[in-house]
Amino acid sequence: MRADWVPHARGDVLEVGIGSGLNLPFYSAEVYRVYGVEPSAELQKMARKRMASQATRVEFLSQSAEEDVPLSDKSIDTVVMTWTLCSIPDPLKALRQMKRVLKPDGRLIFIEHGRAPDSGVAAWQDRLTPVWKRIGGGCHLNRKIDDLLVAAGFQITELKTYYLPGPRPMTYTYQGFAHV
């Protein structure tokens, strides 16, 4: 999925939750610079190793996604967010920061897992999330990603949803594009 979606990024990119840099190999030559939000020094270290073989310039922002991103308003061409929103304590605050820095003609690329439309699966997501958060780095299985994006002021221009292989409470996937 990363190979299908991340190459759509262009210009100056804000990657929220850059983690160990798994998206770095998929950025095209049309990306000038990546600002990678990542509070974990260990994950940044892993990303630095991965980026050694990449031409893309990366500047790490050692902070949580909810903090004020030290970038100017409307200065970013593309925001990339892959399997990140589930573990951000205040997802709306983080999304509002992404919206603030995104240019009017920019786009948000997202791949996230979240709340399933099937009531039985959603009930299991609600049951499992309190324990899952503790063992899964704060991951919420039951966040409805499209509703969060809209609540933060984004307009979704493309949305694909489906289950990945594996346990249904953990694999319902949202992917697409949004803009301000």
C-alpha cells in the first residue's frame, strides 16, 4: 500500500509519524524535502539509517503530532500519514496542525486502520481497545478515520475502505486523499 500511495507526494512534505522511515523508499524525485514528525529518538535513529540510501532530504521534528509544528501556515505541499492516527492521543488537534501547514492546493495522503462498519467487528474493537492501547503503543482500534478528517476541516477527495488479511478488529483500512 505504501508503494501505491506515497509516490503521490510532491514538493515539501510533512510526514506525521515518520517512525523508522518505512515510507522513505517510496518518495519520488518530485519531493524536495520531508519534515518528519517523530517523538521517538530510537525510531529516528532507524529512519536515519534507512535514509542513508535515499536522495530525499529529511529534517526530523522531535515532537508529538499535537504540538505546534514549527512550519509556516500554508507552507507544505503534501502531508503523509500512514498508520499513525490510531496512536496520537489527541487526533483532532494533530489534524488541525496538518491542516494549518497544508497549502490550499496541497493534499493529505492517508493510510490508516480504524473503526469497521460491521457492528459485530466494531463491538470487538470497542472491547479490545482499552487493552490494545496499553500493549500497542497507544493504538486505538476504533477510531473512525473519515469522521476525524472531516471534523478537522478536511474534504476527502478519494476514500477506499476494506479489510486487510488478518483479524478483522485490527485490519479495517482507510486510505485516500484529502484537501483543505
